Amino acid sequence: WSKWAMFKTTLKVGSVAFVATAAYAMYEFRHPAHQQDFDPSKKTVVVLGSGWASTSFIKAIDTDEYNVVVVSPRNYFLFTPLLPSCTVGTVDVRSIVEPIRFITRHKSRAVKVYEAECTEIDPDHKTITLVDNSDVKGSRESSTLSYDYLIVGVGAMNQTFGIKGVEEYGCFLKEVWDAQKVRTKLMDCIETAGFPDQSPEEIERLLGIVIVGGGPTGIEYAAELHDFLIDDLTDWYPDLAGKLNITLVEALPNVLPAFSKQLIDYTESTFKEQNITIHTKTMVKEVREKEIVVQRPDGKTETMPYGLLVWATGNTARPLVRDLMAKFPNTQNIRRGLAVDDWLRLEGSESIFALGDATATKYAPTAQVAAQQGKYLARLFQQMAARDRLQKELGSDLSDDDRKKKERKLQKTQDIKPFHYSHQGSLCYIGSDKAIADLPFGAGNLASGGVATYAFWRSAYISNLFSARNRVLVITDWLKKTFLGRDISRE
Ligand code: FAD
Ligand code: NAI
């Protein structure tokens, strides 16, 4: 009995300790401590962007060693892997964003955050120009900032290949507002299709959802839309749901070219079961207001009417990146993005570093790569700070013994290892509670697909979400969807 009593007491004490620790952590999170001021004797690092690359750098950088300034047109981090889920309301957009100040306010030294767009980088004077991107003052003010080191993590923009009409009529899927626009437009198409006296052709067009690009973005959007149709629209729009058509257009011979052959086949057969039409070897040539012009495998062109067009054909460099490349004509000549060395230093510059989708490296433009680069760069900066400190100390009067010790330490800090990417695998949701996964396994690869892989997909995304707050919100959204269904109101 005494063992049982001891066990109960331990359990009680453990629970009280757990609740107290959680409450304290929550209190600390909500009420961050006082931060050190900017220190003019420290170097200033200006970070452009608040995406995967920059946020992972900001999270890991030691602000005892540097003054840090963040410039980004959006004041939050966005967990892009769950963005397709936001287009149909499986997950709320607010659940997958994390205000950047929730991170910077917990650093030991105050970090300046400017919600602004960097419009120019001047490598000669080590300054950047930033423009306030809000309309609150009527006109947009601009300012300049000086840096000792600049981190370029501005990502990429949507690739359109200059195809006529894409910007005007297509919807992208990269930012929060894209997902909101797709959701609104989808509901508009459905409601308008139900308006009195629509011709059968117009109903067919309005309910024709065309997705261009069979990469992971296009596939995941098609999958989410399919689930929305089956789980919700069928109940709330019984007369229209059966007429909704999902078509995916891909220029290559198959979708998901980066995945293994068996997973491509599995995805294509799953889509067939889900009545999602895939047109491979079909290239979009022009986008018009209500139809697209495509070139079919036999070379013939035809038109395809649509109500909603989602354009997901990959990335291209932003104007800021192209402008920076033009300033280093001898070293920057890869059109895809910024050329960097193995330490993420911009080729041609000692003080600019670049990472994530803004760069052209041997790695795919993914969140995994960007996040690992951000963490690596913070470590590199730590080593650089230690090196600078030792060099300064070696310049002062030291005993022979101390000098030797510091020289040995300096030697170590100068041996900076290059960036090494560790691939954790690729995942993609394909609808009907199924996902596919290509995972590194020993020297080879483990390919799996199905419902169990979806459980893995969910747990992987939950554990990779940026904060406990995001985790709680996303799990709540998933439960809400399961028990109450998705919301079909317009955004
Ligand atoms: P981003 O995350 O795009 O961040 C760029 C930042 O720079 C943003 O904060 C932006 O506001 C800011 N910025 C832009 N212009 C300027 C400027 N002029 N001045 C200052 N700041 C600027 N990858 C995966 O590995 N797994 C996935 O499951 C996955 N799913 C995805 C789903 C979708 C729908 C999309 C679109 C992408 C997905 N990716 C995924 C890819 C991944 O999101 C990108 O590779 C990743 O976001 C790149 O990180 P980044 O920091 O380089 O760029
Ligand atoms: P992508 O570059 O992976 O795929 C774009 C597809 O569009 C290509 O297959 C291309 O052949 C096709 N295409 C291009 N022009 C076309 C045209 N005119 N007509 C028809 N098809 C055309 O782009 P995506 O999907 O936007 O992904 C961008 C990056 O983000 C990739 O690196 C991807 O791996 C990553 N990502 C990863 C996800 C995941 O791991 N689950 C999810 C979403 C994105």
C-alpha cells in the first residue's frame, strides 16, 4: 500500500510541477523580459525577409554578438506546407502564421523589425533602401539602412514564363492572400453557377477548376479541393457538386517529377479514382479571361474553359535579386537566382550572404533547405564573432602563454565548415486521407503511399510547425474539420 501511496504522491507532485512549468512558460512567452539595447560596438546584421530561411536564421542568431535588424514586407512567418489546406478551410491561415515579433522579442538584445520592402541594395556603400509597404499614410515613405552584413532571404516569386494573361486571370498559391483569393473565387464560382437561368455551358465553365503545374503545389491543391468537394460541397450544394470538375495540366510526361516512379504512378491512379483529370505533355500557351489555350502532345492547340485557374508552375527570381545580380556581372550569371559559395556568401561579396529560394544552388527550392541554411548561417556568424573577438584580443598585450592559447583558438574558428544539407525526405498530400513519402533509408530510398503515410505526413507537419501555439491551432482546426465540417462562407 505504501508503494501505491508513494506512486500517487509522485504523480501528484509531477502533475503540479508540469502544470507550473507550463504556466510559467506561457507567462514568459506572453511577457518577454527586458532586452539589451543596440550596441554600437557590435556589427549590425540586416536580414531581408521573414520566410523559412530568414526566420530560421533569426531564431538561431546570437544577439549578444550582433545588432540585428529585420526588413520584410510581411510581419510574420508563414508555414507554407499547410497553405494548400487553407484554400478550402481545412486549416485557418491564422493557425499557420507566426508573428516575427513573437520570435524577436525573446532574443537577448532588442531586434529592430521594419515591415517594409527592400527595393535596392547598394553593396558599395553597404546600405539598403526600404519602402514602407502600407498605405496608411497615403504615400509610401522610403528610408536607408546601413549594414555590416546583409542576409538576403527574400525567396522567389511565381514563374509565369511571360505567358500572356497569367498575372491577369490566374490565381497563385504562395502567400496567405493567394489562399484567401482562391477560396473566395471558388465560392464565387459555385454560388454564381447556382444563380437563376445559367446556361448548362456556363455552369460547366464556372465549375471547371483548372490547375496548371503538376509539381507538389498543384497536386496538393487538387487534393484539398477534391476533399472539400466530397466532404462538404456534396452536402451543401447537392445540385452543383456533381458538376464540379478538377483538371490538372502538366507540360512534362508525368506529375511530381521529383518523386520516385512508383509514387508518381500511385498519385496518378489515385487522382483517376478521385475523378481528377490529368493532362500531361500539355503546355499552356495563353490564358484568357474564361479559357486557356493549350498545346496538346500531338502539337495541336485547343481551348479549355475554366471558372477558377490556379497557376503553380514554380519559381523565378524577384526583381530585387535580379537587380543585385546585375551589380556583380562577373560573378552573378545564373538566371535562377543568386550564386553563393559553400558558406552561403554571395559570389563577389564579402559582406552579403544569401539563402533559401533567392539562391541558385544544387538543392531544390524547399523549406527544408532554406531552414537548414538559416540555422547553419547563424552558427557561422557565431564562429565569425568568436574569430573577431580573438583577433582583437591578440592585438593587445598578452603573456606568451595566453597568446599561444588564443592563437590555437583562433585557428579553430578559422576552420569554418561549409554548408551541408541533410535531406529528411519529401512528402505530398494526394487527397482522400492519402499521402506519399520518399524517405532516405540507409544508402537508398523508402517510398510509401497511402493512409498510414498520411498519418506520418500529419505528425511530421505538426512537429515541424514553428511554435506550440501553431501546433495547438492546427490540431484544433483538424478536429473542427472532422466534427463540424469546413466552413463554406466566402472569405
Ligand atoms: P520565403 O519563405 O518565400 O520567404 C521570403 C520572405 O522574403 C518573405 O517573408 C517575403 O515577404 C520576404 N520578401 C520578399 N520580397 C522582399 C523584399 N523586397 N524585401 C524584404 N523582404 C522581402 N517546401 C518543403 O520543403 N516542404 C513543403 O511541404 C513545402 N510546401 C510548400 C507549399 C506551398 C504552397 C509553397 C508555395 C511552397 C512550399 N514549399 C515546401 C517550398 C517552401 O515554401 C520554400 O522553399 C520556402 O518558403 C523558401 O524559403 P525562403 O525563406 O527562401 O522564402
Ligand atoms: P515545381 O517547379 O515543382 O512544378 C511546376 C510544374 O509546372 C512542373 O512540373 C512544370 O513542368 C509545370 N509547368 C511549367 N510550365 C507549364 C506550362 N506552361 N503548362 C503546364 N505545366 C507547366 O513548382 P511548385 O509545385 O510550385 O513547387 C515549387 C517548389 O516548392 C518545389 O521545389 C517544390 O518541391 C516545393 N514544394 C514542396 C512541397 C512538398 O514537399 N509537399 C509542396 C509545394 C511546393
